[in-house]
Amino acid sequence: MDYRLKKEIGKIEKLKKKKTFQCLHPDCTSLSIGSHSQQHGGQLKIISQNDEVYCANFNMYDALTKGNSASSLIKTKIKNASIYPGFCQTHDGQMFSSIEKKPLMQGDNLQASTFFLRTLTYEITRKKLIYFATQNIIEKCNKLMSSEFIRHLKMINLGREKFITHDLPFYLENAYKAYEHPNENILQTKWIVIPKTIKASSCTVFSPMRDFQKRIEHQAITSPQIMSSFNLVPAENETHVIVSWLTNHSRENQWIESAMETELECFINYIAICESEDVCIGPELWDSVDVFSRERVSQAMQHEIYRGALSEIPRVIKI
């Protein structure tokens, strides 16, 4: 890679790491801090060794210069894992107290809606950050990359802009409605408790529409697209699997309730590994996975054409 391009990408990556946004609380104008989408003193601490976990690498400089990508898992201190600039200092502590300062109770509507809100705000911020970084690449590296590749980046960012300006405000509004009125049937939740501590944790949104072509067609003609939230939350002696969706999207999520009852292990691996941009795996688990399985995981994280049917998803997370 051209030295000048490496240098510019490095600068943009540093800008991305320092980027802050306005707090996502609707009544706040303060700047965001480094919120955790997964509680570092809770679920991440539980699965860690020496306060470290394996998590996805989103460093653009590494991806372009060292061959690493978001499909690679790197050992990371839990204080630096799953961080996103979503809320200010005050609201970061207030908004998530029901799931961070109280025991999780299966079926608790407020806790379910809080997980949904945190997952949505993580997705909002991730999309804003990658849009910000890509826009900087387009503007600052356009003479260092082929015109074809720059056009490709512009098209991708147009899709992200649509998602940020149309889809995410819709979901954020509904997430706050569910958070403020947890018993008004705004959300539907499937919540299962596994009676053991699984050494993996995840917080992500995903499309319940598994048919790739139908999903692409839906995204092209419909706004907002259909999304559901998934949280895998290990605790002492148990693990919570919490999936939520808007009530008016229940038809598209019917298969999830069945899959969680009959194919829970497959389902967890499918979402936590294949769909999640925010998965953390404990060293005890990941270090025990053989090289062949790690390669299958890496491929499954890259694109759904490598994944196959639900039953063919690599199962590294055992229940």
C-alpha cells in the first residue's frame, strides 16, 4: 500500500477514536463519553481472564495494512471493549441502572426495553462512526485510491446516510417509548435463561429476514428496515438470552421464537458470531477453539454466503 495512503488512513483512524457526538438522551445537549454496550464490570468481567476478552477488531489501519479485519478477534482489555460514544456522563449512569445495578429478572419489561435501547444506541453510534470515517477517506484519499473504489465508497455511504437519517430516528423514538412505557406492549421479547455461565457476551441488532435477496429488496423500497435486538448476557451461574422486536414486526420474528425453543445453540452462534459487530468471547473459550473452527468463524463473520443453513453455523458457543 502507498505510504501516503497508510499515513492518511492512520490519521483518520485516530480521528474516529476521538470522535464524540451529542448525547443520545432526547433532552440533553452534552457531549458523549465512552459508554459500554456490555457492562465491563459485569458480564465482561465474568468471562474475562486478567481483565481481557477477545473482541472484533474495527481498526481500519490494521485492516488495510496488516490484513486484519472486523472478522478477526483480538485480545482487548475489558475497559476498552465494546465502547461507543453514545451518552454523556450523567445519562450513561442513569439510563442503564435497571440492568447494571439490579439482578436480571427473566421477563422484566423495563430491563428488556433497556437492553433494546442500549442495543439501538450502540448501532446508531457505530453507523455514525463508520460514516464519519468513510467520508473522511472519500475527501482526503480520493487522489490516492482508484476512482472506481471511491465511487464504491460513496455508494456505501449513501446507504449509511439513509439508514442514519430515516431508519435510526424511527427506532430511537420507539426505543424511548418502550423504555418510558415498558408495559404498553410496544416491544415483544423472547427471554431464555441458561443455567450456566457461557463465556461469551454480545449486544447487537440484526435483521430477522434471513433471505438475503428479500432483505435487499425490502431495504431498497422500505424505510425503516426491520431490525431486532439481541443480548447475550453471562452472569454468575447463568446466562440470559434476550431478543426483542417492535410489536408491529412480530410476523417477521415468528421464526425466532421457534428457533430459540428448538435450536437455541444454533441461534446463539448465528446471531452472536455471524450477525454481531459487538461480540466478546472469553479467553478460556476462544483459546480452546481449534484452528479449523476459528477459520470457519472468521468466514462466517465476513459474509452470509459463507454461512449456510442455521444448522451449519460453526458452534463455538456451547450451552
